[in-house]
Amino acid sequence: MNHQQLAALLFPDVTESREDVEARFPKRDLPEGAKVTRIGPSPTGFIHLGNLYNAIIAERLAHQSGGVFYLRIEDTDQKREVPGAVETILRSMAYFGVYFDEGATIDGNKGDYGPYRQRQRAGIYHVFAKWLVEQGMAYPCFCTAEQLDVTRERQQANKELTGYYGPYATCRNLSLEEVQANLEAGKPWVLRFRAPEEQGTILVNDAIRGALKMPSNNMDFVLLKSDGIPTYHFAHCIDDHLMQSTYVIRGEEWLASLPMHVALFEAMGWEPPIFCHTATLMKLDTVPDDNGGEKQIKRKLSKRKDPELALAYYQQEGICQDAVWEFLLTLLNSNYEEWRIANPEASYLEFPYTLEKMSNSGALVDLEKLDNISKDVICRMPAEEVYKKWSAWCKEYNPDFYALLTDYKDKTLKALNVGKGGKKPRKDLVSWKQACQFMSFYYDETFQREDEFPEQVDEATRKEFFRRYLESNDFSADQSAWFANVKAITGDMGFAVRPKDYKKHPEDYKGSIVHTTNMLRIALTGRANAPDIWEVSNVLGEDCVRARIEKWL
Ligand code: GLU
């Protein structure tokens, strides 16, 4: 077989040489040790937590080293593509504070190593595909899906390895004339890699998993599909070489095809990037056991069963960006929590992330843990920042509340400072969505009574207490003077000022100060559980406090 002729026959339109193409992607001018990383999501419209998990690793590696982090759209599977998916990717990444130095933009490209959408790079892949054919390392295959099915069934029946290889790789031996005849007959073809006859082992040093020893590739896998678009394997090799990725961070589902990638880099004569295969995200699930009870199992997060797999979930729930980062950093590096305790004020971006501290067993996504991290994160944030982030979320997801936050900015800022100071600051806010619910009592527009007044206190007594409170309360009093007054009315009306007195002799009292303050709290906030009454009253202001109490007189 004359490989040059075969190559010319298959790629009549390719005029460039591989050197020509490589010259268009000059060596990046970066400081020593700078890492070049990327994410390569497919534009399927579904972007998940695993994408963000990998993006954070890649972003950290690049930006901690003064390198480059870029976005490549892996759109080789046109069937799965949905319109607007690139925008979704960019917007979700931006929501979580992940920004690219270069890569695909909504309608174009930013950077010198593009285009950053794989389908737009078809011409580039063809140059290298042609070169492989010229070297005798790739060949066209005209087998139909039906023929491949027959082969697979035979292999399965014989308990043999399935796939296109060795004796089963029938198109390997087509003559130039046969190829020509097939092409003239308009038969569709794919381009296959010609695997070496001998199978050995490959050694790859995965930056997360350590030394990996695997059998070398023996499959004549597909490089170009019948529409001329590359497979992931081929596109990955060409792109990560030309775009000069130094680290490839991707899910462990790609481990199995690593031998193909190693074979391709070797065939091209290129040094492969450093591979980092990340663990799949898992969750604990409760399932029935054999004895009619329940047991917990660790399983992969599933798109169908677990809404928390989708990044859209965190956006819709208004989980604060910083909380999601901190949560993922705790999954990524075992020492993150320790670092956070030692550096309570620092930005998570100051954390020295390292690949060495990565675990390669499935990372556990625990939403309760995320909630706890969120509470801490929001609690640490100055009120102005909470206001800014919360209103940005409302603007998109809760316009009515956004209007309230805009109309009552000063009151909101004051409200956000309630319970903030002191040794044990309150951790009321978990997410922006929950904040709209939790903070609703501050605004007359959304205020609602959610809890009942204590039933130990009859209506007449309650009214009397409220009346006396309004008569005696000094709205400019400090907290201790305010409380002294509440205690005075409480005692005067036959309630125990000390809850423990009431506990000991309930028959001697109408109730205790717990009941009287609860009535106030419910009148003012609608809830039995709410922040400090005196602080809340200061935010609401005298008119509002009066109105809310007078309503019950
Ligand atoms: N398109 C691949 C995926 O979505 C990217 C894998 C990689 O980063 O190389 O899994």
C-alpha cells in the first residue's frame, strides 16, 4: 500500500503540513512552572457539579502558578448539542466565580490558540489525520454498523475482547484500489488508528492517582467519524498539544481510554500532558437491606435521581458562590478545613491548593455539610457584601424580593447586621433563597404570622401585656433598659421573671418571661424563633413596632 497516495485520496482538500499548523500555535510565553489547564465541557445544556469540581482544580493550578486557564467546547457529538449551551456554561461558571483567560465566548473566541470549539477545528484535525495516514498509522474503515454488530456478537459468543482489533480489523488490509472503489461508490468511512501488533504495558504518572500501569492500546479505535469530525480521543490529543495544556484534569471515566491517548501522543511524537483523573462525585443513600431494615450505601450522583448534581440547582437555590467553592475545596484537599480555621478572614483563593492532597476515592457530596459551610460563609461576610450578593441573586431569581431589597436598602443593611457581632454571631442565613424567606418579616409587604401566641396566656392578658408594653416602652432605650422594662411588666402582671421559678412553681404564676417575650417576638416577627427583639425593633422602627403590636389590641 502506498500511504502517500492513500492520504491524498482521503484528504484531497488538505494542503497544509503539520509543521504549518504547529507554526500557528507558537510556544506560549509563560514564566517557569506556569501551568496551562482547561475544561472541555460538551455543550449538552447539562452542566454539573463535576464540571465545576474539575474547573476549580484547573483554575487553581493555572492561576496559582501564573499560567493560563481556558475553555474549550467539546462539541464533537452534534446530536447531543443544545442551542444556547455555551452561554449556559459561561453563565454558570461566572455564577460560581470561575473565569477563563481564553477560550470560547458566547459567540466567538478569545485568545490566540483557537478556535476553541472543536467542530470549528475540523480542518486542523484533518492535517494531522492525513499525516497519520501517510505514516501508515491510520486507515479508512468502511464497515457498516451491522457488520460491526455481527463481529461483536461473535466476539461475545467466543468470550473474546470486543472491538475492532487484530484479526477483526478487516479494513486494515484493503488495497488502494479497494479504498478508491469504495470512495467512488460513496460508501461512508471512518478513519481508524492502526494499533501496533504487539501489546505491552504503559506507565503513566497520574498527578492524583500516582503511577498507573496499564496494558497498552491494541484497538484500532476511531479518529475521525464519518462526518469528518474527530472523536474525543483524537481531538483531545491534537488540541491539548496545540493549545499546550500542561495538565489535563478530567473525570476518572476517561481512565479506561488512557492507553489510546498515550498511543496517540506517541504516534504524533509529542509529549503528553500530565494527567489528573478526578474521582467521581458520590452521595450516601439509604436503601433497604436484606433484613427488612435500611442500610447506607455510597453511590454515584445520578442526573435522574439527584437534582444536586446539576449546577443549575445551586443557582436556583441561591447557594452562595463562596460556599460552593469552600465546599468543593473541602472535598478537594483534606487540609482545607484546618486551613480555614487557622485563617478565618482569608479569601478561599488564598488557600494553597495542591494536587498532592487530592483523594482518589469518590468525593462525598453532602448537602447538609454544604449548608453548614454556607452558614459560616454568610455569617463571616460583612452585611454590605451579603446585601450585594443576595440582591444580585434576587435580581435574577426573585424579582419581587429584589424590588424590596432595592426600596429598603438601609433597613436591609441594618437587618443584616442583627446578631452579627459578638462571640457567637447568629447563623440564620443558609442561601439566598432561604434568606428571602427568613428575612421576610422585616418588610410589611412580606410579613406574616407563622407561629401561634403561647396558649398558656389568654387573650385578655395578652392584650394587657401589649398595652402596657406600648405605654411604657422607651424606643430610644438601650438594650438593658429595654429589658428591665419588659421584666418589670412581666413581674407586675404575675408572670415569673426567672423561668426557673416558673418551672418550680407553675401554679404560682400566669406564665414566665419566656411567654411574654414570645408574645412580643411573635407580634413583631411572626415567629417564636427569631433574632433579638430589641435589635429587631430598632430595625423595624417605632411606627412599625407600634403598628404590629396594636394590631392585636
Ligand atoms: N468533553 C469531555 C467531557 O465532558 C472533557 C474531558 C476532558 O476534560 O478532557 O467529559
